[in-house]
Amino acid sequence: MIRAPLSAADAADRAQYLALFVRVLIFGLPLVMVGESLAWGQGWFNGWVLLLLFLLNIPLLYLATGFLYGMMERAAEGFAQTVLGSGNLKPDPAHSGCESLVARGLYREGAHAFASYLASHPQDNLARVKLAEIHRAHLGEPEAAERLLLEVRRHQPSPREEVLVANLLIELYRATGQRGRLMMELARFADRYRGTRPGTEAARTLREMKAELDRESGREEG
């Protein structure tokens, strides 16, 4: 899919596309020209063809940028769907600029963009969750991720957001080995969703962890 949004109404969309095009030109154009010159030196074509290729390089790189931009947009959508735990939720258009930075591997810049967005939209809990996931999965900052997830609970989360935050906190505490906090979160989840399959599973995991603690305590006493 080739996408060149220079005529789009969204100024941020146009700016990001132009920034990507400039990067492609800076790094790609010299490499392409060197390759074409080497091919001409090997006698693959004459000088007129080489001149024509030089003239076509910028338009072709422009089209290649459109292809890359389309791929990054799809990657950004996939990122949002993964964070939200669903494959059928469309990403919020207000987050598209931030997500596009993340999709291009600019994680720190994406985090700054989400933080700036949240400064003017403090009630956007999904943006807060996405920022937490950037800190956890890409920047290796679990403390920042935990702080953001806990902030969601203070901003009137929807039922879906509550479940999402609870699951992300459980995974965060499990991955970082914070057993005490993990047990507290499991207990909270089991109590809040008692009678549901996820609540029952949380209660079972909590019982197993308590039993393991009892066995460890017994070995230490022995």
C-alpha cells in the first residue's frame, strides 16, 4: 500500500511523512546512486540510462516512502490492538501520531509524544495505558509503567480499562519478580471478579503462591 498524505488535512500527518521522506533521501539516495554507478561501470547500461536513473531516483524514493509510511501505519494499528488486548478495536485517531513514532522504533520520542498528549487530555486512560506499555516493553522502565497504570485507577476508568490495567499489572509484577505486589493484585482481581473464570483463575494462582510460600517457610525452619 502506497500512502503519501501530503494533501491530508492533518498537519501532523503531513509533517511525519515529510520527515520520513527526508530520512529516506539522506540515507537511501547516496546508496542507490552508488549502486547505479557501479552497475554502469560494469557495462550493464550506457551513460544515458544512468542519467535517466539519476533523474528518477527522487520520484522512486518518494513512492518507496509512501509504501513504508503505509506499513508503519499498519504497524501502529497493530501496536494499539496488542496493548488494548483486542484485535477488533480501531486505534484512537488522536493517538495516531504518537503510535506512528513507536511503530518506527522511536520509543523515547513516542513516550514524550504520549506524555505531551496526556498533559492536555488527562482523562484519556487508553493513552496512559499505551504510554505505560512503551515504558515497560520498549524502554525497560517498569516503575514508570506501574505508576501510569495505577494512575488509570484514579481517573474513572471504564470496566474494560479496569480489567486491562489489572491484567497488565499482574503481568508486570510477575515479570519483575515482585511477588508481594503480585499477590496483592491477584487477591484484588479475584475478589472483584469473583464468580468469573478469570477471577477463579486468579484465586487459584494466589492459593498456589501462598502454598509455595508456606513450603519455603517450612524449609527455612527445618
